[in-house]
Amino acid sequence: MLRRITSRCFSTASHPQPWLFVGLGNPGDKFQGTRHNVGFDMIDAFAESHGIPMDRVHCKAIFGQGLIGDVPVFLAKPQTYMNLIGESTGPLAAYYKLPLNRVVVFFDDMDLPCGVLRLRDKGGHGGHKGLKSVIYHYRGNREFARLRIGIGRPPGQMDPKAFLLQKFNATARERIDVALKEGVGALTLLASKGLIESARNFNREQKYKHIRMQTLET
């Protein structure tokens, strides 16, 4: 049934090409709510907002599908652990015969302040092992969009790995929850209007948010 539905989506101009949204994270209860799993959090927020059940396992990922208007959207939370996450994302894009410009990957980013987002059409991995695995399984192709979710830098001399696997404190969690709502709005617009239009306004708003946060912190 799923294959039949998706094949119709590819057939004519009246059936828009689907989007594949992939959140990066680690499976298991002990990683839930940690900084490294905000990609999963974004998938969950988007799925809940649009009533999309995440009720199957497909290509080593917890998987759901729905419609934003008349545009099909596939949602995935790979269950391979972060360093091997491309083993899920690569086959998913191949299964649905999607070009990489119809894929958006969500991930945690220490180079952005906590709660600040950026939507990009392409880029490198920036040392992120999950992204590195995704790029490897896309045969080195980096031409896929990504939603960077700021988690901030570890304090003092704290080990970055320990920082990533910590849960957010109350203040940071509040900022992330606001960011998830903003991300859902941007991704909803992206699904219906495309990346360029949605990214332009969204990134401008997030830039001003970044400046406001810096002003408050000083």
C-alpha cells in the first residue's frame, strides 16, 4: 500500500514530489531528552503538530508518513546509533527514489546558541559524526538540506561528549521547546513552498533572535 501511494506521488505534476525529513539521534530511553537527540525531538514535534503517526519501522528507522496540504512527507528517526546513522538515511532516500534536494536532516549544533536554528540547503559535516555518516552513505554528496538546532557550547573545560549526552537544564529546555515550535513552522512552510522561500525569512528571524539572546546575556 505504501509503495503504491508513493509511486503515484512521482507520476504527474498534480502529485508533488515527497520530502524526507530525518532527525538524528540515538535510540533508547537513556538518550531521550539529551542534547544529542534534539533531531529526534524535532521529528516528534513535527509529527505531533500534523497528526502523523510514527508507527512503523522502515530502513532501520522509526517511520511515519503524512501530507502537508497535498505534499507527501516522510519522517524518520534512525535507530542505528549516531555514528552509523547513514545506514538508515541512505537506503531511505534510495527506496523512495528521492533526489537529495528533497531530503532535510535535523541535528544538534554546538556552534549555535541554545535554541537558535538555521536552515541550510547544503554544507559539510562540521565534525558531527552523524552527519559524517549521512554524507558517506550519500556517496560523498553534501547537496541535502539541513536544519541546525543550536545547543550551545559546553561550559568551562567540560568534555563535549559528556555535554552532548546530558539532558537540558530547565532554562535550556525552555529555549529548545520554543525552538521546536519555530522549527515546525519553518518546516511546514518548506514542505509547501520550498526551501529557498522558507529559509530566507526564517534565517533572518533566527539571526535577530541570536542577536537578542546575545544582548540579554551581556
